[in-house]
Amino acid sequence: MPAKTVPPGLFALFMAFARMSLAGFGGVLVFARRAIVDDHRWMTADEFNETFALCHFLPGPNIVNLSMVFGSRLRGLAGGVAAFAGLLVPPTLIMTALAVLYAHFGELEVLRRTLAGVSCAAVGLLIAVVFRMMMPLLKRADAIALVLMAAVFVAIGVLRLPLQAVLLVAIPASIAVTVALRRKVAA
């Protein structure tokens, strides 16, 4: 259950996702988690992780899926559209203006070096959010979840196995483990 009982209005959803998208150079996930879980307390850390995990299985960019799923969860279809629009409209306008500028000044060496630095910062932000999302698993000492997560990482990141094949094994394994643990707790 989210900490707040009154869901945000459509304008609040739009503005929250607009702020996330404008802050998120190289990725919005860091800012989305901070805003949704820490700042507004619209979801718990576990709810955010579960919702974000669901968004991995939907077609399209994960953060776009998150905006639609999250907004719809709080305010129905209109909420999904408001969050989606907040996520995409401001950066689209900015990127259009920057594309025009880049077309004219893209050959400048200082611009190339600046863009290389921004990409390094984006990687750092992504690593930070991965560790932050792992904290609920570490706090619960959920060894099985950590082993499954590590196995998926090794399969995809190290062994370079196809994502679809790994998911065909990992999803049923995760569901089976979760069902077994819930039955054990209920008994």
C-alpha cells in the first residue's frame, strides 16, 4: 500500500513525470524511483520494484511503460496518459531544439567532449539505481531472489545468452519460488 491514501491529480502526475524527465540525462529511472518512492511516497520500494519488473515484460521502453502503468494504477487511463505526456513532451521539445543546434554546431570538439562526459554520468546514475533497487532484497535477506537475480545477470551479461531464452527459464522459476514461499508462510 502506498503511504498516501489520496492519489495525485492528473496535473500532479504530469508535473511529477515532467520533472523526472527533465532531470534524467541518460535515464529517468533514478529520478522516477526517488520521486515515486522517496519524495511523494506514492508507492513503497517493493511496489516500485514489482511494478518496474512488470514493465520489463511489456513491449517498449521500461520507463515509458512505468509511466503508463503507474499513472493508470492511480488515476485510470487519464492518469496513464498524464504521466506518459509528462514523461515525453518536455524532453521531446528540448531535443527538437537541441537537434537544430547540433545540426549547426555538431563538429565542435568541445561539444563532443561534453557529450562523452554526460554519457559517463548516465552510466553512474544507472549503477546507483540498480544498487538502490537491490536494497529491499538485501534488507529482507532474500537469498533465493538474490541468487535468481545473479543467475539472470550472469546468463545475459556474462554468457551473452539470448534474453528471451533466459526469461523463459527465469520467469517460471521466479513464480514457482514465490508460490512455494507463500505457501510455506501460509502454512
